Amino acid sequence: MIFPRKKPAQVTAPWWQAQTSAKSSKGSVALIAVLAGAAGGILGVNASGASIFNRVNLVSSTSTIERAPDSVAGTAQRVLPSVVSIQTRSLTGGGTGSGFFIDSDGYILTNNHVISSAAQTGGRIQVKLNDGRIFTAKIVGRDASYDLAVLKIAASGLKALQFGDSDQVAVGDSVIAIGSPLGLSGTVTTGIISAKNRPVTAGDSSNESSFINALQTDAAINPGNSGGPLVDSTGAVIGVNSAIASLGSDLQTGSIGLGFAIPINQARKTADQLIKNGVATYPVIGISLDMNYAGEGAQVATSGRGILPGSPAQKAGLQGGDVVIALDGKPITNPEELIVAVRSKNVGDVVRLTYKRNGTEKSVSLTLIAAKK
């Protein structure tokens, strides 16, 4: 039996496929993609009522960010022109540090340890301003005891920083540290005052060590920040960034949130002396301390000249082996605390010293004299 051939069923294809050529499947795919995009556009017209053929205009914002004068950015903009980067070159190598103008005629305050190597070997000191200008600086005076130095460049009309009052600083106050860590000039970091009256030993050698009654801050301070300003929220300088704590590892060389600054009230007095006289002095009571004493307090040395002849200490009756436990009522727990407590005073100040001798507590008043250079 022969069956008649059936006609193939007719399949009604979508309208977009009907317009394609069966000879080019790639062309079909391409056209489908194009038309699918067009279909989406049509749907867009139906939904929004807008024509897809309208020209698209991209709008640029012309608004500006307003920064309050007392913001970190506002304060930094005012302070940065007063901060400089310091580069030294000496026979022993080079170094970098920071400083800031304390007078419009080119006087710069920095740390002694920033320029001490150049000073000792007759090296070169260059100062780079925030605007990029570079000057050769000369040393007006330096003092290792307070780790401070004053430089001078041949320029005038410069913007000097305003001095604050470091005695009025409170723990928790916001601060900004500005300087050139690792040579990166104009670096700004923020933090708070973490503590006051921290006894800190600074300096870059045993021959030029200094004892600082420091402000402690958690603002990031790194090598190269030394000599730069620590300012309060108004932009007034309250300290000179000078030292950072270390974990004692050779691998740890950066900030761990424990930075220290010389209070500006002390730095200002020393800077005035350096500018006027080229040297500075500090007050003493005329005793040598046993730096290896492990007990509570500061012990007067029993060997050598523990008591300076003719000094206030001798006149007050102190003896070798006496252990000082308080100065003006403030407890003294180690030799460093006594040193920085005395150096925070002025020559001519009268202080009350409390000490122990053979278990008996005594107190005396004495007048501070200037250390002999």
C-alpha cells in the first residue's frame, strides 16, 4: 500500500525570525540581538513615554565641599605653610626631619637631634618650604638638654605659627601632627592627647641625651616627624614632636600610637634663649643621681660627687644615699621623673623636696640655679 506524502506542518515563526535569511544562522543571531535591544527600547517608551532617539545629556556637578575653619582640613590648610622639611648632610651620612617657623623673619624651631650630626661635623642643612622653595639654613643655637635647636634662613614675610599654652592642654584634647615622616613632606595625622608629664629620654647619642617632660599622643609620629609641630584644634602649636616609643624589635621602626612632644611652653623659653644668647640653660638642684637605682624614688649618688659643692642641695643638707620621693608634692618614682620635673621649672624657682634618709622622711625648700655649661 502506498501512502500519500504528508505536507510538513507549517510553523508560524515570530515576526523577527521571518525577516531573517535561513542561509546565515550567524546573521540571524546578530539580528535577533539587535532587535531584542530595539524591543527593549520600545518597552522603555511604553513605560516612560520618552523617545529612545532623544539625545542623552550627562550633567556635571559644580558643587564644592565646604570645610569648616575648625575642621582638620581647615586647620591643616592654615598650618601647612608654616611647616618645613629639613634635610642634613654630614660626614656620617644624611638625615631628614621637620621644623616650623616661629618668626616671620625665617627663624625655625626643630629638634637638636635632627641637626646635631651636621652641627658637629660642619655639614649642610637645607630647608624646604611648603611652596617648594629650598634654602640653606644656619644654626642660631641648639641645646641637647631639651633636644631643641633654632635655625635661620634668609627669607622674610613668612607665616609663623601661633603659640598655644601647653599647661592648659587636657588629656583627650584633639591634636594634629604635621611633618615629614620618611621624607614625605606635608604629612598630616590626627589623634588626641593621651597623657601629660611623661618622662621621656630623647636624643640620638649618649653624649647628647635629653630628658623631656612630654605630652603623649596617639597621632601617628614616625622617623622624620621630629621637630614638627603638634597643634590643637585651633591650629595653635602646643608641642614639638620629638620621640616615639618602640617595641624593642629591630623590625619595628614606625608609630605604634605612642608619640611624645616637648610642651611648647618649655620649647618657647628655650628658643628665646637660643635666639638671644646662642645657648640655653636649665635649672638644677645640684645633685647627681644613681641611674641604676631600682627602688622607688630617685637616689642621690653615693660615689663620686653626689652633691655639688655650694649647690642648693648642699645648702639644704642633702647627702649621698638620700632618696627623693616627691617634688612640690608630686610623687617621684624614678630618676628620670626627678630630672624632668626639675627641668620643667625656671631658674630661681623655689621648690619643696621630700626625701627619705635611713627610713625617715624629711622635706626641705631650695632655690633652683642655672646649670653650668
